[in-house]
Amino acid sequence: MKKKLFTNYNLEFDKNERKLLSSFCKQALKQLEGNKAYFGETRAFNSILGKLNSDEEIIKLTKDEKTRLTHQLKENMNHLQKKMTSSWFIKKWMVKSLYKQYDNLYENRLKG
């Protein structure tokens, strides 16, 4: 099995996916902001947020940005899945909706 030499990091998101990703990036920035240990993540999420807010249809991410975004999204999905198993019906229903959105975004756009 050969490894790809060049990977395309150009992604095309619809309006709902842009909104979901921008709120995800804002949430990550609030959590990471001010801590010098997470300087790389802060820089990457600021860059991603800037690209999402631009009017371009195709978003060109760097390898570092895509890697950090997919890793953070997977970690958030794992956290939501743990939360769903230990919560009651109403909270589980609300969290499940967000989990499905993240899962669809990951499977359709970022996986690979």
C-alpha cells in the first residue's frame, strides 16, 4: 500500500457546517486562550476561524490546521459520547443532536 505524497486540504463547507465549525472554534479558543502551553492550538484555531469567516467557498487549510481540527473534533465527540451514556433522557436527546452533527462533519469532510 502506497502512501500519498500530496494531500489536498481544500475543503468546501455548506452554511450549516461553517456555522457549526465556527462555533466549535470559538469554544475551543475560549478554553485554550491564555495558556501558553496551547499556543499552537490557539494559533491554528484563530487561523481556521478567520478562514471560515471569509467569503471564499473553498477553504484551504494547512496540514497542521486540519490535524488539530480533526483531533479536537474527535476528542469532543468522545466526550459527548461519554456524556450521552451517563445522562438522562432530555440531556441525552440534546447532546445526541450535537454529536450527530459533529459525526457527520467528521465522516463526510475531515476523515481521511
